[in-house]
Amino acid sequence: KAGVTQTPRYLIKTRGQQVTLSCSPISGHRSVSWYQQTPGQGLQFLFEYFSETQRNKGNFPGRFSGRQFSNSRSEMNVSTLELGDSALYLCASSLLTGSDTEAFFGQGTRLTVV
Amino acid sequence: GENVEQHPSTLSVQEGDSAVIKCTYSDSASNYFPWYKQELGKGPQLIIDIRSNVGEKKDQRIAVTLNKTAKHFSLHITETQPEDSAVYFCAASIGGAGNQFYFGTGTSLTVIP
């Protein structure tokens, strides 16, 4: 059974640009959550999508957005990139949404903003 | 929101010894507590989890305990091996709030052969 696939693995962007990251969840999983991981702030929740609807949103500015498609694949977009957006972006796949559902992470996309 | 604290931040043990990592949480509505292992260059890997209706769970060399009254939970690794070296994260999620995890700051475990 294939795991969570995130593409691309690495990205280098210039300040002010925008970027789109992709996540394909485990087959049959309908919930995708996104997290930002940095050495200073640790793992922070961005948002969760379930059945194409945003279910939860963390405390990030509106420059961070996402969407989910009918096949459960998800994308997140960051506009007007800032140096502080450099991080490892992780997506987590869950069968359902609910506070006690197992979540499985992908390898992440390493974004560097220069 | 929920606040999860994790200790220690670094831990070194001799191969074969036990390792214990402790976490506390603030919101009594939290009801699910997973533990993740993250190796260099990889995403977090779910290694064990516990739900609030259970006090202890064990899977081979790994066990997790939960004390709801004191709002703390712990990861226990017995007979440690060099391949256990990694960063371990605890997390908590609040009942009814979807798949939103609040993570601890991580423990870097080194197992010395």
C-alpha cells in the first residue's frame, strides 16, 4: 500500500513569488492536513481538508491557502513568499476526520525562500 | 488552544537501556495522543498512540502511559537499539476538533552502541 506522496521534495523560490505544493494521501483516505515544521516553531498546524472542504485552519496568514480535489489529493499554496516561510511542509493523511484518527505523514517538501 | 510540553529535549542512553520521554497537555478535552519518530530527512512516522479511555498501551519494546487526571503521558522504549536514535514528538488532539494535532517540541534520542 503506497504511503503519502508529496511533491516536489525540494523547492527554492525567491521572496515575493508564490508556490504550490502537492500531496497525494494514502488510497482511501479522505482527510489531508498540512503542517509547517521549522527549528524555531516546531510542527504547526496549517489546515485540514476533508471531502474537499476545509475543516480546520491554524493561525497562519491568508497567504497560506489550500484545496482538496475529488480524488482527495490536496494542494497548498503560499503567495508573496517571505524569508520566514522557509520550512519543511508536511502533509498528513487520515482515513476520516475526527480527533482520534491516526494520521500518517509524507516525507515533506523542503521550501527555501531566498 | 492546547499547549503540549515535552521533556527532555535531548536524551542519550546506552544500548540496551530504557528511555522515557514525558509530555504534559493543558486542555482536558484532548482525547488522542500519538507519538511520532522522525529520522533525518524523513517525515514523522507514527509509532504508537493512546486514546483517553485507556491508561496504557504496549507494542513490543514501546509503551505509552496516560494519566488524564495529571494531564500527562509518557513514551517508554525498552532495550534500546542504535536504530531507535531519532527525534520523537508527542502530540495531542482535542475531541471534536478534527485532525488538528498540537505537537511537543521534540526529544532527540541518541542510543550509544
